[in-house]
Amino acid sequence: MNLLIVSVAPVSQRYAEMLREMQEHDKEDKLEHKKSLREKKLQKKMKLKRKRQEETEAGPEEDSGSESDRGRDTANKGKKRYFNRDDEDNDAAKDSDVLVQQEALALKLLSKMHS
């Protein structure tokens, strides 16, 4: 019978060295990733800045510019949502109907489970 005896120390040293190398590569990769994210963010800022400059250069040709500024701001912000609307009562009625249907369905399912 041939037995192969392998010392644990060289193997553990090799794995420790591989781990250290992998950690170094991970650090390098993380730095590269951060650098690329920074560059993308900077490019996005510059693009937005150029767009705003073009809009401001085109702005003085208009009447007062204040209306166009307000329009530009609201376009970026999106639509306002109001929660206290007049049709709130109608929504409450719809919600109660849905709730009644859900309760009926739940009771039906429970009765099927217990029978």
C-alpha cells in the first residue's frame, strides 16, 4: 500500500497566499469600480450642466424668462398629487366594496379548509 503523506503547513501556506492575492485583486477591482462610478457621475453632471447652459442661453430670447423657468422646474418635479380630493368619498365606497369581497373570499376559503 502506498500512502501519500502531505504536510498541512505548505498547503495552508499556499491557501493563505491565494487568499491574500485574491484580497489584493478585490481591492484593486473595488478601486477601479469606484473610479468608473466617479467618472460616470462626473460625465452625467457635465451633461446636465451643458443642457442647463443651453437652456439658459435660449432663455433670454423669450419674453420674460420667468414663465419658462417655472415651466422648466415643474417639468423636472413631476405631477403633484393631492390626497384630499372631492372624489374621496367615491374612493372610500370602492374600497369598502373591495374589502367586503375580500372578507367573503377569506370566509369561503376558511370554510373549505375546515370542511
